[in-house]
Amino acid sequence: MVLKGKRQAWSSGVTGALAGFANGFFGAGGGLFLVPLLTRWGGLERRQAFATSVAVILPLSAVSAGIYWWQGALDLTACWPYLAGGFLGGLVSGRVFRRVPLGFLRRAFGGLILYGGIRAVLAV
């Protein structure tokens, strides 16, 4: 079901706000909101929703990183190894993405959310 007009603009804005809040406040997790809402409200197919959420998270992450840097909370020297690994992981996963069955993607995404939730609850 694809929404039209003002309702679509409102739902897209709410989805983006939730993703931005999660990304800025928790340092990640915007896709947790984006993927389900892009499929439900945006009418996107799952693969499109996964890919679109990555495209949306990039600028949200840049904004959050800029704010953290401005406040002196970002250590740029510590992030380079993670950026290099993330870049390589993104290249590989982007090439493999079409070949992975959709059922596996759904289960892997759900498992990742569950794992992150358990870790967050059990962290002291």
C-alpha cells in the first residue's frame, strides 16, 4: 500500500525523525525504524527498503558525526580502522546482496535486532 499526499509526507517525516533520533541518540539503529516502515508505509519491496535505508542512514550518520565532532566527543583517529573495514564490508555486501535469499535477509535482520536488544538490556 503506497500512501499519497499529506499522509505520505507525514509518515515519511515521522519515519525519518525516528531514524535520525535512533541514529543520533544510540549511534545506530535508524534502519530498525526505516526498513519496516519503508515496506509498510512506503510500499517498497524488502530489498528496496534495505537499500533505501542504507542511503538514508548515510546523511543521518554524517549529521550525527558532525555534531559529535563539534562537541568534541568524536575521536577521528580511532574511527579510521572501522571506516576501512566498514568500507570493505559495504563493497562486499553490496555485490552479494542480490544473491542472498530474501528470507535469509529477514531472519538475519531480525536476529541482529534481537542480538542488539539483548546486549543493550544486559549491559551494565
